[in-house]
Amino acid sequence: MKLHWVLVILLVILQSSCKKQVELPIVDVYGHAGISLHRDRAIFPANSYEANEYAIDVLGADGVEMDVQMTKDSVLVLFHDPYLNQSSNMDGCISQYNYDQIKDLKLDFTKYKLVKLKDVLNLTESRNIKIYLDIKTYSYCDGRISESAFQYALDMASIDLSDNHKTHVYLGMLDLEFLKNITYPTKCYESTNVNSAIQTAQNNGFQALTFQTSLIGQTESEKLNTSGLYWGVFGIKDKWSIDNAISFSPKFVITDNISYTNQITK
């Protein structure tokens, strides 16, 4: 009889522990180039309007990361590769064409067209989500782009946004001097050194930092999490690298697997 009651008590304890909710980390999940930069994982081409819409409306991303380049006539568009022939039926670079010359460009040799940043910004405001803009400040065909031309292009792309939503748009880049000279409410410095990046962000009033996930360990994450900065990682593609990145408690991640990342953070 005593054994019977011992087994009953153990069963109750086991059931009770199973019912306890696991506390998941609070992390903003950004879709990489919409859904994913990798063709074999994406329903729609990277950086297409449709990919961003799907990431938000279907996969439930908290935000989307976009690759941004500037045309010759200062229109900001979403495109990742340095050269057009890497993922389209055209040659050269985005910077060598006026927007009207490339507006019908097909992404990844599909029916989906090149999209203006302005159109996707308006989409994200209508859904009230965050955006990370990976700005390409250098053209392999023409060299470093003009800061003043970019400022104009950014102002035109953001013209319909409310001041509140502009604070949800993170302007990210590696080029520190370029980032310093651009006027925008929220700036994110991409760096390879955690210590110097924190100091740089604090000295220049930057709100955020991004790092390749391989650069982050326990020591680095502790420094970042006590800095008060909005910091995140990119370069996470499979479940192992996602689990590893989340273990350091970043504020956001840029992921090629939105569904799994949501599963372990929400």
C-alpha cells in the first residue's frame, strides 16, 4: 500500500512539472531579406515585396531585414548582390542605372520585380513592425556612394512614414563615417569588435549594434546586455546556430528560419 501512494505522489509531481510553462527569451525575430536569403528556403525571392509580406503576415516575424542599394538617380531599392548578373538578367550594378531603366528587373530570374524601399517601408508601417536596413554604401562599379545623394534618397523613401515609425527603422551599415554623417532617428553600427563598438555607439548616439554571430560569446554578450543598447546577430541559418545565438540573449536576431526562431523565443 505504501508503495502505491509513493507512485501516486511521484505521478502528481511529474504531471505538475510538465504543466509548468517554460520561460522563453524575449527576442525580436527579423526575417533575413524577407523570408530568407537562400533560394532553397524561400517561397519568394530575397528582398521582394512578396517575401517581406509573407514573413510578416504568414510567418509572424517581428521585423524584416532588407538589403538596400541606390540607383544612379537616387532611388533606394532592395537588392543584395554587388552585380546584377548574379541574380537577374541584367549586367553591371544598381548604381549605374536610373530607376526607370531597371524597374522591371526580375529578381532571381523569376516573375517578381525589383521593389522600391519606400513601398516596403509603407507596408511595415501598416503592420507596425520593425525594419533593419542593411545599407550598401559601396558600389563595385562606381566606388563609395554619395552621402548627400543617399540622404536625399532616404528622405524620399521615408517621406510617408510617421515620426514614430521612423524609430522602428534601423539604419545599419559597416561604414562608420557614412553612418555618422547621415541624419536618421535610429542608427545601427555593424562591427567586428564588441568593446570598441559599444564605445563607438555611446560616443555617437547610436541606438543599436549588429554582429556576426560567430563573434559573440558569453563575455561579449554580458557586456552588450549591460550596455543598454539594442543589439543583435546575423548569420544564423540552421537550428544549431539559432539555438546558440539565442543562448546569449540578444535583443534581436536576423534569421533564415523564422518559424523555428519564433518557436524557441515565443
